[in-house]
Amino acid sequence: MGAPRYDRFARWLHALMGLALLAQIGFGFALDELAPRGTPARAGVINLHKSWGLILLGLLLLRLFWRLRQPSPGWPARMSRAQTLAALWGHRALYACMLLMPLSAYLASNFSKHGIKFFGHAIAPWGPESPAVYAALNGFHKGLAWVFCALILGHIAMALKHHFVDRDGLLQRIWP
Ligand code: HEM
Ligand code: HEM
């Protein structure tokens, strides 16, 4: 019997979402370059970012549902208590960012007259137009993006440490 791994679906979803999130973050930071404010291309490009962001929110909900039904394989015995606690809270923080990034911006969009065009299909905003609420939620989205980037960098660094320094097979457990 081999060492316990994440199941096939969890492994593929981790890889798919990892790549898609990195692309979405790059897309977000490139928005002003791709379509500067006030240009005709702006609305289309922003709505593409919004549409993919909502797809990622849907994938995250599927992932959380799956994860709660199918627990993780547990930690290698060599990890200290401090290490497993850091990993646990690091992973929780990544899940929180995956949830709050799209959720904050989705909420923001409902306090703006522009609302969301989901791949061209207009979804009317359910909130009143409020520049103050929009600015607060949008500011949260933009601030959290940096926290998310820092967490992802730390996460990748730790994954590489497990693979090349500790050589404990942790990376193989989640690699498709
Ligand atoms: C996991 C999903 C998402 C990620 C990782 C993400 C990431 C980002 C990033 C990195 C930026 C650039 C921030 C900056 O310029 O400092 C950005 C901007 C933006 N995002 Fe997202 N986003 C996601 C989902 C969404 C969703 C669902 C919406 C709306 C429904 C949205 C609406 C926006 C808007 C309007 C901006 C431009 C903000 C501005 O410049 O004022 N995003 N996003
Ligand atoms: C946007 C990028 C990424 C995000 C948001 C992310 C998120 C996560 C989360 C939330 C977990 C915890 C899984 C659970 O127990 O439910 C996890 C585990 C893990 N991820 Fe990532 N990940 C990303 C990219 C990567 C990359 C690029 C690598 C490899 C270089 C990687 C390697 C790992 C490893 C080794 C584990 C632990 C597996 C185990 O416990 O056996 N991740 N990731």
C-alpha cells in the first residue's frame, strides 16, 4: 500500500485552480495596462475579469465541499507541532483568500451601477448605487490581492522545501 495521497479529483482541482488563480491575479494587475480607464475596451476587459473571477468562486465552493467530505491525508510524522500548525493556518489563510477575493469584488459590483456582465450576460445589481460602499469593498479586494500573493509565494517556497530539502513526498501527494 502506498503512502496516503489526496484523491484524484482534489489533486487535479488544486492544479487547475492554482494555474487559473495565478492567471487571474496577473490579469487583475494588468487591467490598467490592457485597457486604461476611460478607453472603450475597459468595460469588456473588466467584465472578463469579473466573469472568470465568478467561475473561480464556483470552483472554490466545489473544492470546499469536496474537501469537507474527503479529509486531507494527515501530516508526515517528521513534521514538528509548530510546522503542522503553520501549515494548517497557512492553508486556512489560502482558502480564506480564495473565498474573499471574488466575494468582496462580487459584493462591490452590486453597489455600482455597472453591475456584472457575466460573459456578456448582464446581471442587474441588487444593491443601491453607493460609491462609498463600492470603494471600501473594492479597496479590500485590491489590498487582499497583496496578502494573497505573499501567501502563495510562501506556500510555493514551503512546497519546494518539502520536496528538495525534507524529501518527505508531500508534493507528490497533491501533484496530479
Ligand atoms: C479569485 C478571484 C479573483 C482574483 C484572484 C482577483 C484579483 C485581482 C487583482 C490582483 C486585481 C488588481 C488589484 C490592483 O490593481 O491593485 C483585481 C482588480 C479588480 N478586480 Fe479582481 N480578482 C478576482 C475576482 C474578481 C471578481 C469576481 C470581480 C467582480 C465581480 C473582480 C473585480 C475586479 C475589479 C473591478 C478590479 C479593478 C479594481 C480597480 O482598479 O479599481 N475581481 N482583481
Ligand atoms: C494559487 C496557487 C495555490 C493555491 C491557492 C494553493 C492552495 C493550497 C491549499 C488550500 C492547500 C491545502 C489543501 C487541503 O488540505 O485542503 C494546498 C496544499 C498543497 N499545495 Fe498548494 N496551492 C497553490 C499552488 C501550489 C503550487 C504551485 C505548489 C507546488 C509548487 C503547491 C503545493 C502544495 C502542497 C505540497 C500542498 C500540501 C499537500 C499535502 O498536504 O500533502 N501548491 N495548496
